Amino acid sequence: MKFVSTRDSKNKYSLSDAIKLGLAADGGLFVPEQLPKYNIGDFDGLHEIDKIAYEFLLPFFRGDDLESDLNSICLDTFNFPIPLTNVNDKMALLELYHGPTGAFKDIGARFLARCFERMNKKITILVATSGDTGSAVASAFHKLENIKVIILFPRGKISEFQESQLTCWDDNILSLKVNGDFDDCQRIVKEAFNNEEQKEKYQLSSANSINIGRLLPQCVYYVASSLWYFREHGCKPSYIIPVGNMGNSLACIWVRSMGFPIDEIILTSNANRVIPDYFSSGKYEPRESMETLANAMDVGAPSNFERFRHLNQESEIELRSYSISDYEIKQTIKEVFLKWDLIICPHTATAFAIGKQLVNDRILVATAHPSKFKDIVQPLVNREVVFPKNIEHFITTSSSFGEIQASLEDLYSQIDPFVEN
Ligand SMILES: *Cc1c(COP(=O)(O)O)cnc(C)c1O
């Protein structure tokens, strides 16, 4: 399969090139030239998610240098549970938070890391993070050969726990605390990618959420869970998905278009309401983001919207979307605990706020483990929220990081010695 830019379908790229480049030269996002179509029957007899992953992803990898590695990439990525648990007889929870850093981003980041690893070239990954992405990327790339990772995070703008998740690495991971805010971090990363000479010298690549190598594995859990649900209940579930940059939800939209048994798709945002507003007014109006309790969804210009629009041009996509306030998030966390004895994170709460009112068969998508947001969740449920074993070690591991001013020169001064040795 070949991949094209959302802005120009003439130039075709291999999957490996699309992954390496991250973004097309014209600034567009990579999409498959055409989404393949599947029959549910193709998956008969397949139950485990790593097997379903291979069957589903093979058409995207056909003809690429990575095709022969796909099976082992799937085995290495999907090596922790992704359970679909029943909340009641018509409502299930897709738990995407059992990976090493407790958020769904682990899945995309692990898959992408394994793709880069198998390309067998020296590369330097550069990412800016405001929280979850950086730790998922660090964990996914840690100790991989030939790959160095540099993570920029803003001083004093992330929680203590998030900071410990970013600074507990060594070896091939360099975390840099930037004297500035998240926008400064992103600006430095952009500048670094715009400097062709240095980009070539360090073989810079990106691991941010618009990389097609993160989006494809995210499709897998929608494929698997829709099949599991359909087999068990005999009907198509709807999905309710917390939305930020729209990567997680776009995967679900693609999967439904490719023929999997999915009924309605409902996107829930926090008070940042660009997506709900688009679906009620038909106008896409990006704006400054504001801070909410579900901070991984504090996005004012969803980066995957361009992919959504690209698909929507071919055939109009049916969707609903709602904005959930911080007050509703808190009320929902309390209510879900009282009613179902479930502790959920603030992001997952946006999905529950809508999902609890529906009556049809539905799957609510849980994007992070509640312990990552202990400070918010614990007082609401009045119960200790414990760290699960897989993410516990972040609290105790000693910290290592560098510090820079918010300038490209300062970044280069740190990259040089790190990449050389
Ligand atoms: C990143 C993130 C989201 C938003 O996902 P998008 O793919 O950006 O829409 C939601 N919840 C959590 C916990 C996240 O880390």
C-alpha cells in the first residue's frame, strides 16, 4: 500500500518513508491512498489482539520493507492486556490503560518505536510534551539500539508525577527541562525540523501523535473490541470516545469505514469545544486551549482534524459530539463510583457523562488509569487510588534530566554530546 498527503494525492510514499518523515513535505498528514475494506469473516477463529492486529495491519504493510517484521512488531506491541469489560448488559469499558505508562498512548508509541527499531538506521527522535506523550515515547524507545530520544518538557507546567515519568530514564533517553512553556517546547522542535542541515546531521525524526505509525496500531483495538462485542452480543456497539487531538477517535472512524461492526461514534471533549462546535455549526474554528481537569484533552486545534476532513470529503461521516464541563466531570466520577464501583480518570469521565444516559449497546473508551490523576480522583471517591504494578516504579526511580533555555542553540549544545557517544 502507498500513502499520500492530505493536501496532495499525486506524490506517493511507502509506509516506512511516511513513518520516517512524520509529516509530508507540503505540511499535510499521511493517509492511506485508499482505506482497505474488510469482511468480518476474515477474522473468524482469531481472538487474541496480537493475532487480530497482524491480520488487520497486513494490507497496510504489503510491499513495504517492514512487511516481514510486522508479526514481531505486533507481538512486541500488544504484550499487555487490553480488556473489554462489561459494566452492565449493554455497556462495556475498553480499558486502554494497562500499558507501561498507564495511558492509551503507550500502544501507538510502542508500535512506532518497534517500526523505527527494525529500520535499522541511526536516528534521533525529538518530541515536545505537555505530559502523557513524552513518557509513553520514552518508555517505548528506552534501550532500543541506534535510536536516541530527546524529550522537551516545560519547567513547572506539569505535575510532579508526570515529571517523574519523564525523568526516570537514562541510556538513550535525554529529558530536557525547558525554561519556558509548552508552546516554547513545540516551537524549538519545529525550528529544529526546519533546519535541513542539522536535521540531516542528527537524522531527526518525530514521534508525535500525527505519525501514521501511531495511528495504525490505534485502529487495532477498535477492530478487536468491535469483533469481540459483536460475537458476544450479536449486535454492533456504538463507541463513546474522549477527544483531544482526535487521533484516538479518528482510528475508530477509519475502522468503521473499513467495514467493522460499529454503530454510532460519539466524541466527548472537555470544555475545549472545537469538535462539538464543528458538528453543531459545520464550521471548524480552532482557538486557544484552556486548562481543564482532563488536561491531556486540552487542545484548541486538533491535529488530526485534517485527516478527518480528508475522509469526510469522500463520503460524509455521521458523528455526534458533546462538550463536558469540569463540574460534570467531577459529578460523573462520583456517580460512576457509587453506581458501578468503578474508579475512572477525568478523561474517561467525559465518555461516561454521555454513555450513562444512552440505552443502546455501547463501548466507552477509557484512556488513562485513574491513579495518574490521583489528586483529582481520590477526594471525589473518598477512597485510596493505588498505582498498579506496571506504573508504580516511576514514583521511586531517581531522576535524571538536563536543563536548557528556550532556544535552538541551547538544544543543539545538548544534542551534540548526547548523540555523539
Ligand atoms: C492523549 C489523550 C487523550 C486524547 O486523545 P487524542 O488522540 O489526542 O484525541 C485522551 N485521554 C488521555 C488520557 C490522553 O492521554
